[in-house]
Amino acid sequence: MSTKPIPDAYRAATPYLIVDGAARAIDFYRTAFGATELVRLADPTGKVMHAELRIGNAALMLADEFPDMGYRSPKSYGGSSVSLLLYVEDVDAVFARAVAGGAIENMAVTDQFDGDRRGTLTDPFGHVWLLATKLEELSPEEMQRRFSALMKESGQ
């Protein structure tokens, strides 16, 4: 069997999250987002050196913090400059499950100008997630029209 230079499961950019408490994070992502654990490599103390999850058809990798190697979680930095967008079948249910599991609501789930129903939360490990369900498909022109109207309405 030949080896593919780019595995089929990793054709797009794959987020690699560093967390303080990777084993707990895996449990949270499994419960809140329906993640499937594919790989977990832990040291003898249980610290996760590398894990691979799948949420829907998206790959997600994660590991515990290793500050001496330069791997720090958002909690170590006081926040994250990166957010993850996850489309789900029922955003209200998934959002509620995540909040019940310890996530903090940043923006309530509401219908958005771009055809999504979306909300934003911070998971218990400091990562920001935009959870969404697509309600309607829009042309780029219609999205721009709605965006311009929103900006005008907000005084921008």
C-alpha cells in the first residue's frame, strides 16, 4: 500500500488545540459537540501528548500544555486570538449542551444577516467556538446587501 503525502482525512487546515486538561477537554468535546476520539497518546502520568478527534467530518487535534516546549493554552495567555466555527444540525441544542457542560456564552444564539443561526461561546479550556446552523443560502450580492444594511443600521 502506498502512502499519500497528504492523508485524505487532513486535506484542509487542521486545528491543533493546546489545553490545560486535555483528557477533560476530550470528554467535553465528545459530550458537547459529538466528537469521536480516534487517537490518544498519554504519558505515564496521564498527560495527553497528542490526541485526534473527529467532529462531523472535521479533524481536530489537541494536547496538554507543555510550557517548557512553548505549548501553552489560552488560559496561560489570558485568552485566544483564534476561534473555531462549527456547523451543526441543531445549533440551539448543541449550544445548550456546551453551556451545560461548562462553556461560557459570549453571544446568544440568534438568526444572523448571513443566513446562519449562530452563537459564540468559550469552552472550559479557553477556546472560542462559533456554533452555527445554516438557515438559508445567500448569493454574495445578497450577503453584501444585508451586511451594508446592518452597518448602516448600527451607524457604521
